[in-house]
Amino acid sequence: MGDFVTEAFTLLAIALVLIALRTYARTTSAGIRNFQIDDYLMLVAGVVYALETAAAYSVGAKFHGLANNSMTDEERRTIVPHSPEWNMRVGGSKTQVIGWSLYTLLLWLLKLCMTVFYGRLTEGLDGMQTRIKIGLVAVGVTYVVTILSILLGCQPLRKNWQINPDPGNHCQPAISKIDLYVTLVLNVVTDIYLMSIPLPLLWKARIPTRRKYLLLIMFSGGIFVTMAGILRCVLILTAGANGAQQAGTWACRETFVAVVIGNIPMIYPLFRRCMQKMGASWLFTQNDSNARSGGGRGWSAMQLSDRKAAQKAKFGHPLSRSTLTGSDSVEHLADQEQIVGKDGITLTTETAIVTSTASRNRDEEGAYPHSPYGKPAGAGYSFHVSTKSQGDRAYQQQ
């Protein structure tokens, strides 16, 4: 029990620090007045995580890992009502119901935060807002189904802490297969869907290989949450008499991973700036054959040698090209269309992920279209569509 207490509260402390860093990053980049719903929801998630940890702690510290499961029929008949063991089993079972509810609420709060964040991330991309809306509906519906399975899977509710007679597995919250399977399946399905939103964009983007892999790993965090959920399910089903304690222990571990994954995308640009100040900008700015830095004012233009007037060119698959500014603060991950005139002026329409500093965000605030998910992510990322006119220097010099 001592090892779990140390682990649980250490994980809680780390998670709260990450949430604080996220909040700091958002405050310095967007300002408190520009906080969006996911910023507030993440603060609520921190409170829920603290409550979940307290519930898991009480399962072991106060109720000694006991609940209404793992008892023989003889033990159920002979236990004295309101005896110390009876009280601990009843209290432990009630705490399991509370723990399941907090666990589910926390996971789905984090899913909602990521969905809203992806809404800002993909603002301006054709078809992506439909996927975001589907994601929002999916998160809402699956949460309702999951919480109803926990609260209504055993009726009446008081049977969740019934000792004698045996209420059946579905009324033993520590090891209920209904709770385990419904939560696991819906958790995995929603995580896979949410990961399918940013990963194709990143995979097809032409950005430095090192950064691409960093971003892919960062946005693939749902895989680790899914693995933790599956492992939690297996361990609870095979834990026997320790099922109640295992449920609380692995709930804290899984939700910790989810909190980390949910905050890393917002903290990443802050980490980049810190590393660049320390002279480690090479981690993020290395160019390769798939990404080249733009010239001039930092907006890349294909060097078109064709001198025909008003020639129009489209480039590849959406999200198939990417450029970086000289200051490495803007990544372009969407459609580009260029029109080159006789005078060598290139009109470029493109969509970008912005990870720039707070001052640049404020300067360019007017460039962002109105978004139902709020203003650009600031310390995180946001897609925006902008139009730039620039001289095609390579053309003019020929």
C-alpha cells in the first residue's frame, strides 16, 4: 500500500505541474481573456484527477482493498452486518462506483479537450470541420453510454454494495465485466478516431524528419492510453481478491498517461522556445530533402522558370507540401496554390500550423478567420488560411 500511495500522489503532482505549464503557455501566448473552452476544461480535469486519486487512495487506506467481490457463498452468509469487515466491504464498493464515475469523467473530459483543440488545429481545411463535429458528437454520446452502463448496469443501484446474497458480477463494481468492457471498447474506439484527425496531416506533411517524428509521437499518445486501458482491464479480471485495489491503482496510471498526452501538444512550443534559448534549436530546425527553408520574407515559393503569363499551378495532394520560415516559427501543412504573373509576382494561398511567439500571434491576429473553437491556439497550434504576395526573386534573376 505504501508504494502505491507514493506512486499515486507522485503521478498526481506531475500531472498538476503539466496542467500548470499548459496554462502558463496559453497565458503567455494568448492571454487569459482569450482562453478557450479546452483551457478551462483542462483545469476541471485537474480537479477530477485529484478526486480520483483520493478515491483510489481510500480504497486501500480506509477499506483495505475490500469490496463485495471475491467472497464465497459461505462467507456471505456468515458475515455479520455492520461488522468492521461488512462496513469496509460496503464502503469499498461504494467508493468503486465513485471511482468508476470519476475515471470515466476524467477520460472523456480529456477527449473533449483534444477534440476542441483539433478543431482549432484544422480550422480552414476542407472537410475537417465535419470530422471535428463527428468527434464532438462521438465523445458526448459515448460518455453518456459509458456513465449509464456504470450507474444503471446494476439495478437497483444499492445492489452495487450488496453483500448477501451474491448480487452477481454485474453488481460488483470492482470487477464488473459490463463496466470494464463497455468502457474499454468505447475508450479505444474514440481514441482511434481522434488520432485519425491529426496523424494523416502530419504524415503527409513535408517537414524536417526529426520534427515529423516528434509530432507523430506526440499526437499518437492515444495509443499509450489505449494500451494502458487494455492492461488495466486484463489485470482487474485476473486479480481475484485484489481486484478492487488493482482497479484503483490502474485507473490512476491510465488517467495519468491521458493527462500527459492531453497537455504535451500545448507545452511542446514552450519547450521548443526554451530549447532554442539554450542553443539546442537544431533539434527542431534541421532541414532535409523533404523540407527546405523559405527565402525572402520566410514565405516559400516554388521557383517556376516558365515565363508564360498568369500560369497557374497546383501542387500535389493536400498537405503534401510543407515549408518553414527562416525563424522556424511557422509550418505549412495544407493546400498551396500559386499564380505567377509576367511581373514575377507570386500570389500564394496556403494553410499553416502556427507555433509562433505571443507577439507574432498578436500581430497576425487579424489574419485568422473566425473559428467556432476560438482564436488560434497560441502556445499550441492553429491552422489558418492567408494570402501572401511576394516577388519571385528566382524568376526575376533569370
